[in-house]
Amino acid sequence: MIGYRVKSLREERKMSISELSSKSGVAKSYISSLERNLQTNPTILVLEKIARILCIKVDALLHEQPDKIMDEEWLKIMQDVMGSGISKEEMREFIQDRKLMSLRIEQL
């Protein structure tokens, strides 16, 4: 049922197969076959590419009860961050800096 989950998550994000294909680098025909359960054994690499664009863990595609899925606003923010070229490490540093700044302000 991986295909069903891919389709559901893609549609929740109001994303077309073409858009998911373009962003993930996975062929449209493959995604379509996956969603129609014609392709039932995708590689981990394919799942990782799709999961990254859907902003979920691969686990969410593999299991019935995935971890919490991001709401639409967070999903959009994360897609913007990913598209801007900011690395994970740069994002972590930014978050840490913001936390430190908030602590300093609270101490004033």
C-alpha cells in the first residue's frame, strides 16, 4: 500500500504527479505506476527521493501509522528552505542562534 500513501500524501499537499516527479527526479510514469499499485517494490532510493519532497520520513511511506506529518504551513516553509540551498547544518545553526537569543532576551 505504499502507492496509496504516496498518492494520499501528494494530494494532501495539492501536488500533481508531474510536480512530484520534477522535484524528486523520479519518472512520472514510475510514480503513476506506484500510485496505482502496479509497481509494488520501489527501491529505498526512490522512496527517499519521494519522501524528501513530501517532507516526511521514508517510514511514513512504509507503515500504516507514520510519525506525525507536518501541517501545510510547515511543509511550505520547509520546501522553501530546501529550495533556497540552505544546508541542514546551516538551518540547525540558525535555530540554535534563535534559541540563544531568546534566552538572552528573557534574562534581561
